Amino acid sequence: MTATLSGQPSATTIRSHGNRREPNGALPFVAAALQDELQRRIAGEVRFDAVSRMLYSTDASNYQIDPVGVVIPASRDDVLATIEIAAQHRVPLLPRGGGSSLSGQTVGAALVIDFSKVLSRVLDIDLEGGFVTVEPGINIDALNRQLKPHGVMFGPDPASANRATAGGVVGNNSTGSHSILYGMTADNVQAVKAATVDGAILDLAPIAPAAMAGRASVDDAKGQLFSQLLAFRERYGGLIARDFPPHWRRATGYSLDQLLKPDPEFNPARLLVSSEGTLATLLEVTFRLVPRPTKTGLVLLQFDELVASMAATPVILETDPSAVELMGRMLINLTRSQPGFARQISMIEGDPAAVLVVEFYGETDAELEQKAERLKSHLAASGVRTTADPVVVLDPARQEDVWSVRKAGLGLLMSVRGDHKPIPVIEDVSVPVEHLAEYVGAIEELVTAHGTTAAYYAHASAGCLHIRPLINL
């Protein structure tokens, strides 16, 4: 577990008392006392049995770590009581949403709080201001279904959106296929209500520099936080400016770059983005809304070589698409081998090494056709060669077929038979798109040198790929 800046104990705290431990690192009497007090204090579910702990010991990553126990809160009061009780027993907290994390972010020797079952309501929709306030347990697809009648949506769209929760995408700074339009989750967080480990409840939203300096002089939880943030920025601002990764499409730990944003208003809420619940526990989040597109169209581009498709991506971006997604040969062939999916990509011919799915937004079919023709002309003028004629898909049902295959990628890959499995060891890596071909070429050489192959898919538009070598463990 990551140590926290808010004073939350790390996992090593409960491992340092005595010698006899359970597999999860907690002494039996600590876990028993914690369970007993939780059952007396909260109305939600308290699960410390072996089966529940096993179920929550994994997520979508390679990691497996038994939690101390699991709480499924029935209300916000349950969450606050759980934080208080865990702090008293010096047991770390691990807020969890859909468990779709790829790097082990939702497993640990901690007390898991599962928000996804109950705390999943839309609290307020402000159409005039362009914001929606939700509880952390709502999944992104469910949120967008409720927003659809209003003609708006939450922009970031991870492939796991039918599982990923609002709290989870904040913790992980998630995004998806349309990040070139809508940015990361951090770019879409307006405000949060969060609870710290010492019991304070903070409402964080944009604040002008002068107002923040004035608020920092007040001797309460928020004033102390602002005072510490200003001191931290003063001490480390130069180091952050010099060394923080400049590439925008990243989710690599604490969002320290937010401290240096040049906007007239600093937004402390965005410091919680990427923190994976280690700074505070999210109770509410207010997201910025974006208009739903009127119409969309796809152009499918086939390539004989993966690196050639990556080299074409910067050229494609010059035509202002809304998304450019990669589907590699392994994913395409797996799709073809599955009766439920095979018909969905019947428009792909032959055995391409890569297919780029280029999407455009528009108001009419005629506008989409015009954009598709502009793409074809631009590729030809730039010397980009595809192995088959570009396929234009305007029918919404056929577009949904293509996106369903793309989003089913991980599940299809995990169905590979045999001892060699696509292992997430180069997962969600992001590089500037102008270096994408060079990067993928180097990975291909590395994989070949080890006598294997790899699956490649995801967000070519942002230089962010899922790369899974076939490895026999």
C-alpha cells in the first residue's frame, strides 16, 4: 500500500505488532476487533469471511493480496464511521469501485470499502452550468444513460465503462477512446466532497489565489490543508516544473502538475485525481458535462505492418478525428474465432496486421462522408498506403459492432487457450504520438527476441496502448 499524505496508516502498520499473522498481514485480534466494532456501528455489510476476502483479493491486474476485510456501506454515515473505526485500529483503507484496475490499485492488505453496490446515485444535474454531481459508486455507463435524455454526457469513456465507477475513474485518472477531445478525468473534475482519515469533511472546488491565501490563515481542516499546499508548492514548485512528465496522456501517480496550473483559479479537487484513495475518501464528485455528438461515422484503415499503422497516426490526426483506435492482428483473429463476434467485423478483409478505427463527429451523414473523403485524400497526399480500400461505416448498428469488438478486447485476449497467456507487463503505456511508431517497433523487436508475439490495441490517437506479450508462466 502507498503511504498517504493525509496521515492514513500504511499497510506496514498492522504488520509490525507481534509475530503471529494471518495471510493478509493482520493479527487475528486486530481483525476480530475491527470486525466486531464495524458490525456494531454500521448498517451496511461487513465481510471478513475467507470467501469474501478472496473475492476482493484480485482486480484486473496480475496481483492478488488478501484484504483485512470488506465493508459495503449502506450510507455516507457508514463510510464516515468506517473511516473513524479503521483509523482507531490503525488499519489502512482502500476505497474500491469496479475493480477494473490494471496495476493492482484496488487490492491491498487493507480494509476495502466497496462503493459500487449502494452509493451509486446521481445527486444533481445542472444543465445550465454544465455539471453533474454523483456518488462515487455509480458506473460510467449508468451515469451516461441517465444523462442521455438531456443531450449531454461525461466525456472520458474507458473501455471498462460498464464496470468502472466515478470514484474509480477519479482515483485512476481514467479516460478512453475520446481523450483527444475530452482529456483525462482530471480535466473533467469540477469539485469533490471528501473525508480525510482524521474525520474532516472537505468541499474542494476552484478557488482564486487571493482567496486561497486568505483561507489558509483560518485554523480549521480546510485552512490547514491550503496552508500546507501553498508551502508544498513554494518548496517543490521548481522541481515539479522541471521533472514532471510533460506528456498529457498519463496516469502516473499524484497529480502534482495541478499545483502549477496557470489558470486564474486553482482547483484542489483535482489533486485527488490519480491518488487512488490514499489522500482522502471520495464522498461526492462533480463532473463537467459535454454535449453528446449528433452523429458519428467510422473509417476503417487496414495495414500489413503494425509500425506502418502507428506511423500513419499523426497524419490521421491532422484531419481532426474524434478518436483513432488500434485493433491488432491477435485481437482481430480472436474475434473471428468467436461466433458471437465474428460477424461484427466482417467488413475487415484478409489478414491485416493492424486496423485503425478512425471516428468523426458531425451533424449530418453528408458532413461525415465529406470528412471521410478528406481523410482518404489526405492519406494519399501524405503517401500513406493501406492494404485495402478504406471502409466507411455510417450505420449506427454497424458502428456499435466495431466498438463492441474493441471494448471486448481484454476479455477476448484472456480466452486464449494454452499455457501462453497475454500477460499485462507493458500495460497502458503512453508515449507522445509522434514517437509511437518508434516505440512500437522497439517493443516488436523485444518480443521477437524472446521468441513470442504480443497483442496490441487501444488508443493510437493519444499514443496510449495496451500491449500484452504471450508468456508461459
